[in-house]
Amino acid sequence: MLTDAHPAPDPSDAAGTPDKACPAVSFRGVSLHFGHIRAVDAVDLDIAEGEFFALLGPSGSGKTSCLRLIAGFEQPTAGHITIFGKSAVGVPPYRRHVNTVFQDYALFPHMSVIDNVAYGLKIAGQDRASRRRAAEEMLALVQLPDIGARSPTALSGGQRQRVALARALVNKPRVLLLDEPLGALDLKLREQMQEELKTLQRSIGITFVFVTHDQGEALSMADRVAIFHDGRIRQVGPPEEIYRRPRSPFVADFVGSSNVLPPEFVRQLTGRTRPASLRPEVIRLAPEGQAATVLDHSFLGAATRLAVAMASAAGSARMHVLLRPGDAVPEVGDTVRLAWEPDDLHVMEFEE
Amino acid sequence: MRSSRIEKAPLGLKLAAVAGLAFMHLPILLIFAYAFTTEERSYQWPPPGLTLRWFEVTWNRPDVWAALELSLVTAATATAIAIVLGTLTAAAVSRTRFFGRETISLLVILPIALPGVITGIALRAAFSVGDIPFSLWTIIVGHATFCVVVVYNNAVARFRRLSGSLVEASMDLGANQFQTFRYIVLPNIATALLAGGMLAFALSFDEVIVTIFTAGQQQTLPIWMLEELVRPRQRPVTNVVAMVVVLVTLLPILGAYYLTRGTDQPRGRLK
Amino acid sequence: MTAGGSADPAVRPALDPPARFGLGRVSDLLWRHPGATVTAMLALPALWLCVIYLGSLAALLAHSFFSIDHFSGMVRYDLTLDTYAELFTPANFDIILRTVAMAAAVTLASAVIAFPIAYFAARYARGRWKALFYLGIMLPLWSSYLVKVYAWKLILAREGILTWLFETLHLSWLLDAYLALPVVGGTSLSTSYTGTFLVFIYAWLPFMVLPIQAALERVPASMLDASSDLGARPSQTFRHVVLPLAAPGIVAGSIFTFSLTLGDYIIPQIVGSSRLFIGQAVYTHQGTAGNIPLAAAFAVVPIVIMAVYLWIAKRAGAFDAL
């Protein structure tokens, strides 16, 4: 039954001093395999200190596994992880100044809120008075003063989320990991918490690593985003770059909604046989544009979306177009003419 | 079956259910009446008169006290062993999906799943092969073996409810494995262990089928009672002892119920 | 918003060095070898159960392949099937048939009595009633087995409460007529198969109620609503929806009642005719007769019967309700 022994820490780099210049978290060829399942597959990643970094991907894409590798709950099958320049190989979670806000919050049900928050300080050996004071300050920071005596089971989802945040932050982690922390909240509360988390991260300057499957959340909060798919990172970059210049059809499709044009179709337009992404909002109705037939139109509130079929020598492509305010809405079956700036047609790589 | 609306049960079903419950309880209550009867030769009903005399007689019987003491010592020791073994097994089984974990569960349940006579004769055969003389310890070994499952079932159910992220959260907050066990795991499983321990105690205190094979000449309270049932010497004393046994086993059962109420049901012989 | 406290996070190392001594060091070692941790935790219980329990079962099985020297009364440690052959002598085979028939009858009757209790507790009992039913089933399950048997000896005795009840109702003739019947009758209820049968049912009933209740608790009420919505009368819903869904629970309960009856030697000894059941055969052969090989061979019979029974039950999916 001697299975998956964790490797011993590498003594050679255990003595190094933390260096501000080195990344907060660095992955080099990191893989995590469970039998035949490759949860994480040869991932290279650098997260800078003070960054708000999002790991974005569909469920089962390996983003949560990466978070658990940073926390130390999993050990890589291959590759190397360093945290502030020091090797994290063989370092148990309780020796990492990295704290986690769990998806289900994982508040200890047998302790009061204040004891939950003060738990890390108690383990670190702080005396009772000072750890209570620190916990109370932290509860005030997350705007939950005066609930310290309550049981976590008596709190609402939003309150639990804040307590979990306070419990992690009170230890002043070098990196804070957040595993889908807003997933269980309703839409209104989620939007409010997104803004609060962002403000909080700016003010305390700790590196945040944030796992989410909600692309809107990742784009609005993060400084940089890594897109995960099948255990691999497909693209890393600032939200705008990922949105405007998706590297592959998967990224284009997963981040926002995009018209992914097939290679033959793109060849007709650009001469290059590659897939391309064309965002619905960059297309405009213009008399000099390409002809397309309107298939359907849906009113979305802020805008109206057309579904059109654009014919070319390579067959017809189905696309979405967002009408601007003031555009007349054409009828189904009408022919419209569509145009876009050449720059907006983003030619991508083939899917791996 | 949870129903959204309050429904009335059909009268026939209600009667059958209540009659069934009555069938399960009335015979035991009868014991209480017999403990006070003045009749000492037969099981005459209704009792010709009522007396408290038999309590005094029983109180002054050294053989009853000796049997009670042996039963209490056995039950306490067997329970302690069962708590250690059952908790370790439950913790290991719920910790990882290691190879052979189904086998371990089966192994734990087997002593209670097979008829007691088999466990009894098997132990007896083993003692005879190993030339081990009967003693207090041969009784305890047998009892501990079938008590493990009771603690195990209660502990495993609680470990399953104890979400894995709690342990991870504790380690994440800097607690090593021993601190995590002390501050997080133990407080969350304590009542389940206590409940399991109480049920194991009740089970051991009352066990006779296996004990007969492992006891030699010694008498636990159930063996004493069985002797009286087969060859009655003083029936009223048996009546009093039976009543005391009912009351002594009632306490841990109720205790286990209140400890696990609202979380999970005490588990033992089933599940 | 700023984090309180004094230490500047930037100068704090992100990773602590491993502990050099004490529990912290042990914790590090165990963490690094999770397989070894599980092995260490399992060592003691596995050793206990494997050596003591499986070892004993092996000793039992081994004995069943030995035989007894009828002249000296000593066990002959030579492998033989003679002892098993002895099981098929008419007297011994009768014991096996009698026990299996009793186990089957007890199982059927328990299921019939248990079902309304379980059904009411699962479907209709709420709040206080639910707790009452729960305790009402748990208490008899855990209360003393011997006291239960003893209580029935009091009830069934010739001068006991049941005879008194029949007399009071002027129905003594009915009891006498019943006792005059072949097989089920006898000199009194406490020395008849009927008595044994009643005590078995009484002792094992909770083992039947709980799995049935557990199975019924898992049937969502919406499923019953759906059935009646589709036009089924209550009796049809019961027949086509409730009963099939409760079946795994009934099978699970029957495993207990069947197994417990097969192995019991005290109930038929206290209440019943003098004819033996398997458990009594095991008990007598190892005790007064000192014939451990034959006792072991008899003990293997319930194991084999239960193995076959469990195999069938497993195929019927009964283990989900355990």
C-alpha cells in the first residue's frame, strides 16, 4: 500500500532567501496524473507578485488541480513548482504561507466565527488576546463586525464567503488562492463581491490566484488570465488581449462569444487557410460590405443580435452580429451587407 | 418518502403499525411486572401478589455481583479496544481509496454478519488449536472482534460527512496532521465515537452466543441468566436481574440516540 | 482597507523549512508518505481481524476436514471428508432441513409484520411520531437478547399470560385444539415449534423493519404523486411502485433474519420442542460430545447457505439498502 510517496524537499534550494524579482508562483513542466487521467499536463506558468491572476476554463480542465498544486494538497507527478523562488517540492500545505478560500468555504462547524478566523493564528502560537484582536479587525475589514460569536452554520452564503476570506487573510499569506469563491452566490451578490475583492486585492497588495469557470468574472477582475483546456494552458495574457487576440478557436469560443470562421472561408477573405475569430460587436452594417441573409434576430436588452448566413465560394458561414443602437432591425429573410476593419478579423492557430 | 403535503394514513395501516410496535415492546414490559411477583415456583399470571423482597434477595447474591462485575469489565475493555480499532479502520478507509478497501469493510462486518455460533465455535477451535486456556481475555478478544463493526459504522458515517475540505482547510491554515486531528477531526467525530462506544458496550454487555464458547467456567451476567433459564434455581432473582439488564442496556442506547440525533443515526448491527 | 498587524508580508518567507524534531517532523514524514500512513493506521485492526478472526475461521474450517476417533474420543488430524458425509445421515440432514424451513418461515412472517411498521414510519410519521417510531424500533433492536427470550418463556409458559388470556376470553378450547395439531402443536406453546417461531420473529423483527424503512425513505413522494397522476389507484401504486422499490430493503432484512435463525441455538433450547436446530447441533457436538470436527462441519452449513443467499441478494441489488 506504499503508493504515491511525496518526494522529499530538495535541500539545495531550501536555503535561498525570497527574492522580490522572482515570480510569486512558477510552474515548469508541471504535470499531475491520476492513473491515466492527465489532470494537469506539462504546464508552464509564471504568476508575478501582487498580481490578480485568474485560472479560467471549463470544469475538468485542470484549473482547480493547479490551485491545489500551489496550495500543496497535491504534489506534481512531473515538473517543478517554486513559490517566491523556493522549491515547493515536498513542502506540506501547513508549511506554505499560502492560504485558500475554498469553494464550499470549509468553515469549521464546531467553532464560532471568531475561532474560525483566529484558527491560523492559534496554530502559529499567538496568544489568545492578540489573535482575537486580529480576527476582529479582519472581520471588520470584510464588513462583518459583531458576528464573531455566531456559529458559521447560522450565516448566509455571502457571509460565509466573507468569513472564509477573513480566515485566510488574517494569516497574511504571500499568495491567496480562491477556488470559485463566488460560485455559490446569487448574481447580484456575485457582482458586488467581484468589485469588493478587486478593491481588497489592490489595497493589501497580496498575490491573488483565482479559479473560475465564469469568463465574465475572470475578464472583469483579473490582471492576467490563463485559459485551461484538457489539463493544458491554451493562452495566458491580460483580459483584453485574450478577448481581442484569442490564439485558438477554443479560446475564442470560450471567452466571450465569437464567430469562429472556418479556414476555407478565411482563405476567401484573407488568403490564409486558418481559422479566424470575428467578434459580433465589431461587425457593422455597411452598403459596401459582404452580402448575408438574416436568419433570426433576438432582442438582448442593451442590443439586438442578428443571426446571419454569409455565403462565399467556400460555402456559407453562420455568424452573429450585434446591431448598434439606432440601427434599423432587418426582417428575417432580408439581405444585409456586413463590413469590419481588417484588423478585427483575427486569424488564429489551429486547435492543438 | 417525504411528502410535500400532510397525508392521513389509511386506518388499517395505522392499526397494523401500532400493533407491530406494541408487539415489539409489550413482552419486555412484562418483565417489570414479574420482578415484583410473590410467586416463586412458576410463571403464574396474573401475579398472586406484589413484593419488593426479591430486590433485597438479589442484592445479597454474590454470584450475581460476580457475574455483573465480569460483564462490566469485559464490556468496558472490549469497548475500549473496539474504539481504537474501529476508529483507525474508519479513518484509513475514509482517507484514501486504497487497494483492498472493500475487503477491509467486509472483514470488519463479517464477525457480525455471520451467525454468532460460527464466530463462537471458530474462536473455540482456534483456542483449542493454540492451547490457549480460557480466561477473561479470551472473552474480551471475542467481544472486541464483533464490537469493532459498531464503532466502525458510526465513525465511517461521520468521516463521510466530515468534508475533506475541512481537513485541507486546517492544513492550509498551518496545522500539521496531529494538530488537525486534535482540533478539527476529533471534535467532529467525538460524538459518533461516543455513540459507537455506547452501542458496543450494550452489545458486549448483553452478548451470550459467542461468550459461551470463549468463557470456560466463568459466568458473565448473560451466561448466568442463561443458566437460570435452562435450569431455574430461583426464578424471582432471574426476574429482577432481567429487569436490571433491560435498564442497564437502555441507558447507553438512549445516550447514543441523543448524541447522534439530527446528524446521523446511530449505526450498529445494521449498515 | 488595509490588512491589520505589523509584519510586512514581503519580508516573510513564503515557505517554512521542515521541522527538525518532534511531532512536526513526524507529521512531515507521514505527509510525504501517505501510503505508509494508511498502512500504519490499518496495521493494528488488520492484524487483529486477520490473525484472530480469519485465523479462527481457518481453524474452524480445518477442523471440519478432520474427524473424531469414536473409540478414544480424540480428534484425528488427517484430512477427510467423512465428517461432511456424516451431515447427510438422516438424523443430521433432518436438522438442516428443519432449520432452513424455520428460517424461511420466520423470514416471511417478519417481512409481513415489519412492512406496515416500516411503511408508516417512512411515509406518514412526522416530527414527534417519527422520533417515537425511530426509538420504538431501535430500542428492541439493541435491548438484551436473553431478556427477550426470557420474556417469551414467561408469556408462553403453561401457567403464563397467554393461557390466562385464552381462559379469560373463554377460548381455552381454541388453544387446546391448536396444540393438538401435528407439527405446530405440542404439550404447551413453550414446547412447540409455534413457540420457537414466535420468539424468532420477535427477536429479529427490528432487523427486518430498519432496512425496509431505509428503502422506503429513499422513495420520493413525487414518484407516488406521479403514479396517481398517471391514473393509478392507491392499490395499484402500492403494487407497481412502492413494493418493487421496497424489495431491496426486504431482501436486505431477510439476510439478517435468515442468517440469525440459521445460527441461533438459544431460542430453540429455551422455547421449543426437544428436536435440534443447526446451532444446537454445533453447540452440543463441541460441548458434551467433544466432537469439534462435526460441530465445525455443521457450522460450515450456515456459511454455505448464507454465501448462496448473499450471492442471490447481491444480484437482486439488495446491498444498496443495507
